[in-house]
Amino acid sequence: MADAPTPPAAPAAPAPALAPGDCLACRGAGQVVSNLGGEPRLVPCPWCEGSGLRLAGHDAQARWRQELSADGGHRALVTASGPPAAAAV
């Protein structure tokens, strides 16, 4: 006798609703997981600066653009084999 087919799994519970001013990137938590450096770790959300609330007109990428323009568009990359190497970004 053949086994009866397995019923489909129930759909995942919907994500909790966000308040109108909550940050969408961190879902109002004020922290996001960063995998930079090889190890996942919690860091303050760059979009809300850790407040958990949306910041009107805030550009989370502005800091990195300013750093790139200051060093001519190059950024030091840490390699597994040794000291940082300059690379175009």
C-alpha cells in the first residue's frame, strides 16, 4: 500500500505590520545584520541611524560616497594574504 501524499505546508505567518514611521530596512528594530568582515554581526541601521524610525531625506550611502571622492575613488581592501591592497570601487 502506498503512503498518502503529504499535504502542503502551511504558509509562513505574515510579517508584523509596521507603524507608519518605522524604518523599512530594519523593520523598526534599529539594527541590521552585517556580514562585512566575514562574521555576521548586528550593527546600527545606516538608514535610520539606529533609531528604528524613518528619517526623511536621509541618504545611508552618502558617507561612503564622500569617502570615495576623498580618496580618488579607491578604497583599501583587506586580503587574506596580507596587508590592504588598493582597488578601484
